[in-house]
Amino acid sequence: MASDTSNNCPIDGGGIRGISQLIILDEIMKHIQVKKCLTKVPKPCEYFHLIGGSGTGGLNAIMLGHLKMSAEDALHNYKKITTAVFSPDNCKLCYKDGKFKASTLEVEIKEIVKNSCVGYTGDELLLDPDAGKGSIGNVFVCAKTRLPNQGPNLMIWEAGRATTATPTIFKAIMVVGLGGISSSYIDAGLGHNNPSKEVRDEAMQLFGSDCPVGVFLSIGTDHPGPNGFQQPKGMKKFLSVELMKTVTKVSADCETVYFDFARQYNSSPGTYFRLNVTHGTGDLAVDDWQRETDILAHTNAYLRDPEISTKIEGVIESLCSSSSLRKSYTLGTFAFVSSLFIGCQGYFSKLEEYFTKCEKPWKRRSFLLYGLGGIGKSQIALKFAQNKQQSEW
């Protein structure tokens, strides 16, 4: 589908609850089929320029984007993966480095990649050389490494392992990069379980900050309950207090990101949407693979809600629109301070002094922050502007 806008779809992590996300996308695609009188159900990769995910949402993004599956096919494969990796047979005797054997997940992802396209071996690379302006169905997954600015060209199965390597569930994956240097990757869900900001930033890299936003559809995995993020059964007694605090904070952070985006896009109706099953699945552990029927029932009930039906109609209308005339925002219109940003007080002091303690404060002044890419120049500027805005208002 050609377009002069950027349609983006960030997908939260959530373990077995990721089933609800694929059901929602399947519902949207079937509505588009009816609206446009298509002979078959379209694929999400035909309508979204970038699909990104964190945790198991990253697996969904890979299947929907890179492997170009329909939502229904992705759901079939997702259930196959979760049944295999979260079954009692795959549970480790010792919970060190996660509750489940990561080798089973690796085998399952490789098998799905191999069967997705004629001639595939299972070791294909994730990086698409044609990604960028004019392209559609691009993929972005979130993972963390201790080595900054390290970006080896991962194979698809490696990216799937990296984005799902939540410390309590699967062990980290070691990836050999440039010069034979190994990097350890874990799931970036501990801080980015709602990857909307990361997907927005990646979209700017691919399509340019001046690219108009068509649709920004964020799909969650239920509201956080009183206990926050539900870990695998029996895991809490094996976790440190600090790790438990971090894990519990993940679900709340998802909604914080949602409120940030909703506020920013408030004056551009038909652009930003958040679909998130409102009840019934939040109390499920990420490995509760035997409760697929419950997830299906709660998701269908959510989709029948009149308010949600109206919201989905808005998504469909925007996705089917080929005009960007009504779009007032570009990818670069808004920028966010990273939730991981700390320090740099020395820079703030210099900026404060430069802009406020001058002889002619009414005159325009410029301050140049320079340095290598990725060291935090934009974050320093954003944080300073945020602090000043809060103090002024």
C-alpha cells in the first residue's frame, strides 16, 4: 500500500497475553477487507510501515512484519511457540537464568522462520537492506546490551531470543559482533514494555522526522492490576528485592507512555490509538499457556464494547485513507525524555546560567551541544526544556 504518511504499530510485551494483540489486529484487518471489498484478508505489513515490539510483542512484530504473516497465521504460530516454551516439560529444575529452557524457544523460532518462505533455512538476517522511505512492513524489536552503540546484524531467531530474554523467564543471549566481540542481550521490557517511544524514534530514522504521521496504533496486554506485572508462578521467592521493584514497575510504565502519547496527539484526532483489553487478562502470569480460551473470551468481549468498536472504526478509517492533508503532525513533532535518563547536572547548570544570567535576557541566544552520536545531546536538551517548562508553569 503506497502512502505519503507513516503508519506505526508498537506492540507491548506480555507473554501468553500477546494472543489478545493478534486477535485485535485480525479484527482490524477483517474490517478493512469488508470496507475495501478485498478478495482476501489483508496483512498488517501491507498497512503499517513499521511494526515494533518489546518482549513477546517483539516476536509478534517479527512474524507480522519481517515474515509478512497474516494476523491469523501469526496467532497460530504464536500459540505454537507459547505452548512449547511455557509447558511444564520445558521448565528447568533450577530457576537460575530464567524458569524455562531458552533452547526450545530458539528451535521454535528457527522452525517458524524456515517454514515462512520457500528457500529459508532458519538463519536469515533480520536487517532489511530496502528499509527506509517508501518501504512498508519494517520491523523493530527492543533488547538491551551492556555495550552501548553495539548493533550486530542479528539473525531473525537471535532477535527473537534477545527481545524475549526477560531475566526471570529466559536467560540472556550472547551474540558475536564485530571483531568477534560477544554482547549479552536481554529483553528491553524492563523499562520499555510499551515500546511506543522507541518505535517512534526508529520511524524517524527510517522515514525522516518530517514524515507525516498517518496512524500510530499502540496495542497493549491489559491494564496493570494491583500486583503489577505478573511473573511466572513460583518466581517471586527467587528474585532480589530490587528486581521485583523493577518488574512491578513495568506495567505502570506502559500506561504512563500511553498518557504521554495521548496528550501529545490530543489535537490530531484519528492519529493516535491505544487498544488494550481492559480487564480479565491482567492477572494472568506470562507463562499461563493453558488459559488461551480465557484470553479469547475477554478479548472478544472487549471488541464488542461500543466505545472500542468506535475506536476501531477510527483506526480503519485512518488506515484506509490515502491522504495526508488532515495530518498535522510529523514524526519529529514531539520528542520525549527517556525514562532511563540520569545525571548531566553539570550541563544543566551551564545551560541555566547561559540562558538566565545574562545582561540582555530578552535577546535570542543559542547554545551548541556537540559530540558523537548517541551520547545524549538530545536528551540533555529535552530534559532541560522540560525542567524549564515545569518551573515556568
